[in-house]
Amino acid sequence: MSSFTSPAAGSHASPSFAVTSPADILSYVPHALGFMPEESLVVLTTSERRLGATLRVDLPCSGTDRLTFAEGVLSFLEGDTEADGTLVLVYSGQEWQRLTAPPASDTVRALEAVLGAAGLPVRAGWHVSHEAWRDYFCRDEECCPWPGRPLDTVTDSALNAELVYGGSAFDASAPAAVERTTPFLRTEFAATGGTHPDIEDAQALAVARCTGRWTDEGQFRATSAVWDAVLEGTPGIDVAADAGLAGFLLAAVESRTVRDYLLVSACLGSAAALQGAAACGLLRPSRAQGKITPAVSPREAGPAQVPVRGDLPEALRAALDHGATSSASEWFGQEEDPDALGRPLDEAARLYGDLLAGRYAGTIEWARVDAMSHVLGRLARVAEGESRAAALTMAAWFDYARGRGSRAAVYLDAAERAVPGYRLARLLHELLRRGGMPAWARTRRTAWTATAGQSRGTAA
């Protein structure tokens, strides 16, 4: 698992406060990550005397090729083009015996060789245990007394005091950091499912009406329009307050095609995502041309379908009608014809696939991603079974997109508890285990930052 943070493009690499001692650097790391690392390797890039990107990866397990591991670490850091050096911290509970090599020494030696050859020499390093910290490279016990300095010296550092005074805080671990803000991930919370019969009824109705139709052109565009209305914060649309809407959204994410489309749509916008889905051949002509009846409308339910409580707001009906009746032909054409965005269809298909695979290196609509993550959190609170696993796995993918693999792993664990063996969760977990990170998260220009999505309001 890995986590990677980078300053916003155009900003100074270092924080605005002074870093004057190793204790300051050690106090900065958990604030930068949001949690205290455990069994981790943390690498910070430097530019002259400024700090840059912060990377945390799990310490490699036995049998891992250290050179390959070090090359993987370098691949993360190469996006910080202003860096001229690195700092290395090893967080480990493994006992460091006196007069012996420090924990993970073979890993650090490989890292020194690889980073040095790439022009990012390791300038200093420290080992942090549960009780103390010590210079990783110093063997002079007069300079670096054994067994090290107590962790209180980090807590009491001037920089830590300044960060805390400024409102910064961190949690004891990555799971604690995620669960503090998303308590619905906890096992005991998930066990209380089945307490939202109105949403369950609406979801069952949407499944009954849309099974086999999700990839019809008209229905697909209508579904996209609903999600757009939610993400854009359309007045009168509130996932938390509308059972019919929540039920439909939960039913939609159970469709693998819709789920994957929403990942692309959140990152690139629905126009590019619709073109990509069509170019990939994922959609099929609607069974009936003309106006598509919104599949989530409870007023249209036949006598054999499950009744739902409540109704959809007029604003959502308008969004559905607009999305369903817009001409789908503008998204479909001959193989070599350019689309409405001026992009050939083969390029649109490649863009769609590259985004899902993490190979896309362009800009991401971070405000839209943040809004989608917020909506998925609301849905996961009231879902169970496959729809809960889908919402949690999508939320994990968006943390992966932000370069926060440690947080993504917590969501994936919760998805596995909801549906053991859930395929997308397993695949993403394996990607994170291997240290995967999307191309856009590796460069300061395109990576997510905490302020990346503030230009747009948060959706329901």
C-alpha cells in the first residue's frame, strides 16, 4: 500500500513554516499523511532546503527484490521535477540490536543506490520505533546515543506545536484516520443494515425495471443525467433526503458497466465518458426510440412491481427527461469520424481505457471527484450487500486516484466484508499491494491536493 502527497502546482515545495531539526521533520510526516505510519518506508523529496513530495509505502515483505522495490519508489518520485535530494524514514517495530545493522538496511541500501543514480541522493535518514527515534546512518554513540531519543522530543518539537496550533491533527493509523470521518465503515455499523425499507423498496424497483436495460443508449444517458444532477448539486435534489433517488443510485452501481462509466465520468466529465463508453462498444441501441420513461419513476410501476415510498423531486424528473430524450446519435458514428468533442472514436476509446487503468496523464476534474466521493459515502451508509460493496470499492478507487492508497485499502477491506471476494475490490487490492499509483498522481501539475476541488460546491 502507498500514499503520496505533493504540493499544488505552482506552489513552493516546502511548507511555509521553518524546519530546523530532525524532530521537526519527524513531526511533519504524520501531519502530511494524516496518520502515524506503521511498518513503513517514508521518503520526502527536497529542493535546496525545502521539503517537496511525501511518499509512504509498506516495507517490503521477505522475498521481495529490493532493487525492483527501490525502482518502484523512484517511479513515484520522478514526478517532482524540482527535487534534488531525498530524506528517508523507516518506521518499524522490529528491534534494532546494538552494534547491528538497522531494520530494513538492505532495502535502504538499494534505495540509496537507485535514488543516487537518478540524481536524488539520500541526504539523511531516521529510524522510528514505538519508543524512540534514531539517526539511521550515524554509528557514533556520542553523537547519536543508544537506543535513541524518546518520541516525546518529536511531540514537543516547535514545528509540531505550530502545526497543532494551526489546527492540524493526525490519527494513530490509516484505518483510524478513515473510520474517524466515516464511521459507517466499521463492522458493527454494517451489521445494522436493513433499517431503510424505503430505500430498499426503491432499489428493488429500479433493479426490476432496469435489469437488462442499463446499457441501452437511452437508459444509459438517463442514468448519466441523474448522476450529473446529483454531482452538480441541482437544487431540490438531495440523496440523503430522497429514498427513491438513493435506491436508484444504489441499483445503478450494481451494473459493472455503469460503475466503470461513473469512475471515468467523475474524472473527465460525462461528455468525454459517454463518448468513450460508446466508442468501446459498451452500449447498444435502445429497444424503443423516442422518449424514454424514467426507469426510476415509482408512478410508472406496474402492479407486479415492488411499491416504493415517496416520490422523486421535480428537478430530478426534469434531469431524467432531458438526459433520456437528448439525441444519442451525437455519441455514435462511424469508426473514423470525430466525435462532438473533436476526438476520433479510437482515441476516445483509448482515453476511456487509460483512465480506468491509471495510465492517463492529463488533468482530472477534482471537484467532481470530491463530490462523487461524498455521494458514495452517503450511499454506503444506507446500503448492504453488493451495492454497499460497489459504493465502497468506487470510493476506494477515488482515493487511489488521489494517491492515497493507504486510505483506499481501508475502504476495500470494508467492501470485502460486505461481499467476500468482490471482484473489483480484489483487483484493486492487488494493485495497491504492488504499489500501483495512477500516472496523473505522480506529477505536481495533475495530482490531487486538499484544495484541488474547492472551486466548486459540494454535492448532496
